[in-house]
Amino acid sequence: MTKKDNIQIYPEKTIEFFDSISEKYGEKNTTPELELKSNDLIADILLNSSNSFMILDAGCGNASFIKRIANNNKFHIIGIDFSSKMLEVGKRRLNRHNNVKFVQAVVENLPFKNNIFDRISLINISPTLLNKQQFLDTLKEIARVSLPYAKLYLNIWNSWNPILAIKCRRHDMENRPLKTYSSFNMNKLFKKASFKIKRKFYLADDKIDYGSLKRYKKWYKKLGQLIYLYLSRFFIFSPVIVFEAQVDKKYSNEKEVKK
């Protein structure tokens, strides 16, 4: 399969959409706050380590996450994305960082050999994956290119928050709904892909912003937003969950035998 064929896994409208937002994606006024919080949380975890890491940012977009960690010269970072426009912006932003490289590819078919990366980030990707099988294929590919005991960091939009789930189903980006997942879904996907969950982080808005209700003109939409904000205070309904997962020891041993 050629690189062009790989990219065409995604509908043309999806590619065009991400190309169109390549300059502004990741900015505070154009990106959901909880996506930015996910970036900050995972960056802090990586930066708090004194180790050298080979890092893969799978679905790096315009490098909005990579720029948070690129100043650490102990990190050697590769960002991949299917959007050529996103990668152009990322390269321009980080052209002075010799420890960062970019590759156009899809997360389901990584152009790397086995056992390369110490740390992998898969941030704000799950809503755009077409289905659970595509998510599973992505996790299996990440396990393949990961070193033994490598750690993966990813976030999901939580389907157990009912208002959030409805909002995502009605989203019209690329004429299809965005995907939400639950901890239960992720437990099964991680297990099938030979990962073990080490930690979970539940992210929600810091406080209920009643002012946000003003932008909703219809009463039932105001009520839905109020319920969403209230439920988000309870961890089980947290809109975003960040996972830290580790490649299973048994799977790592099997890869060593096959080499």
C-alpha cells in the first residue's frame, strides 16, 4: 500500500476539514479547553522525567502538543499526521528544533519498524477515528512499534456523559458524528491490543460557567448545557479521560521471539 493509499483511508472531506483548520488548531479560542488540558497534562508527565525518550506523537496535527515538549533535548520526537497542511504548519513552528521530525502517514499503518519508541502520545484523535475497529488497529500498530514497557498516553471523550454523547452524535464535521468511548470500551480495546492501563486522569471544567448558557437561545439547549456542566463535576461523567497504558510484558516477549 502506497502512502497515498494510506492517506485515503479517511474520507476526502475529513482531510479537507483538517487542512482548513491547520493554522488555528490548538489555539485557545479555536480548540476545546479540555483538549488543551489533555495536552498540558501529558506534557507535564513527560517533562517530569529526567530520562531520554524516543517519542511518537501519532496524529500530531500542527504540532500543538510537540511544541510543549520540544525544548527538552533529551527527547527525540517524530510527529505523524495524514494532513499535509497540518504538517507544514508544524514544520514551520519547530524548524529550529533538530530533535523533531515529521512524517505524513496514518496512525493505522505506521511506517516504522518494530520496537522503536519509549513513549507514544495519541491525543485528541479518538473522536475522528471512523469506528472501534480502526481504533483497535491503531492501538495494535502502536504496540508493534513500541519498546518493551513503553507507555502510551491518549484521551477520549467520555460516552458516559449523556449530554456530551448527544452533542458528539449531532456534530456534522465531515457529515458524520464524532466518536465517544467509555472506560469499559477502552478496557476491552487495550486488552485486545496488548496494553495494560496504569493510570486514568479525569478532566472537567474547573467550575460551572453559567455565562456559557447565554449563547443558547432555546430553553432545552440551555437545560442540556446546564446538566452537562453539573454532571461533569462527577468523575464518572468527566467529559475527557486521559489514559496512561503500558505495553504488556507477554506481548513484548512474543515480539522478541519473532525477531
